[in-house]
Amino acid sequence: MDIWKRFGEKEISHSMAHYLQAVAALKAEKGHARVGDIADHLGVSKSGVTSMLRSLERHGLVRHERYGCVELTSVGAGLATRTESSRRVLTMFLTDILGVPDAIASEDACMIEHLVSSEVSVELLRLTTFLRSQHPVARQFRDAYRTSPRACAAHAAGASGSPDTCGVCADTCLHDSLICDLGVAAART
């Protein structure tokens, strides 16, 4: 099956992940999570919370009795923890390793936190931990990465003297196409 077709097959949707994280955060902060608390925390309506809680209950992720507190099941708590951990790893990788500004890193990590497999998250954590270390190779990598060219012309010219022979992008500069296709401002790069 094509990977893009499997996108909707993830255990939980983006919204579901945020509701689970909200319940977990409220339980940690207040000791309980009620519909009104969740609505305030997420900036949504109480009726929207009630509707999502029904869906989360059908998936076996929460328990909720009308007018009562919301409880995460063990599976729901595990997904909330894994999603939050994935977001933290992604944010750390994007800010500390790639140098992406905090606001952009937080937003991007939030968008993909529930889509990344645990295997990829573990390896990103491992890579981030190593690259943040004081190991001589890690320091050398950080220094080299900070000064490396961002676009094909500069990269290829530095490597071979010819701006049209980038070994990564071939005949289309990925950097330039990403900026053009996304309408990203040059300041973001």
C-alpha cells in the first residue's frame, strides 16, 4: 500500500493527540480534568470537548461519565506520553541541531509529533543527544554544519567548482524548490 494512503491509519489524529495531552497535563497540574478545564486549556467549546471525548472513549483512550472527571486509560496515557515525548525530541532536534527558530520548531514539532514512529523518535533522540554532547566529533560536526552552504550553487561550487553538479539535488535545487513551493520567506532559512 502506498504510504500516503496509510496517513489516516495512525492510532490517533492530531486533535486526538492534543486532547490526550491536555487531559494528562491537567491531571498533573490540578489532579483532575473536567470538560470545562479541557475546553479552557485547548481554547475550544465544551460541546467540542464532549464530542471528542465520545470518540476517544470509542477508541478506548479515555473514560468519562457525564459531569465527571476524565480519566485516561493506560493506552490513552501511553499515547499522551509518547506524543509529548516525540514533540520534545522533535523540538530539541529542530532548535538545537538544525538551528530552526523556537516558534517555527514548536509549530512544526506539534504538526508531526503523532505521525513519527517510535523507532524514528528514538533515533532522533539518540542523534540529538550525541550531537549536543561535547564529543570532539559532535563539536566538529556542529561547527561544520553551521558554516555549510544552504543552496546547491554554493554547495556544488565548493565541492566541485561547478554550481550545477550538486550530488544531493541532481538537476533541481531542493532548497530553492522548497522555498518557492512553500512561499517561505528567505529570512526563515
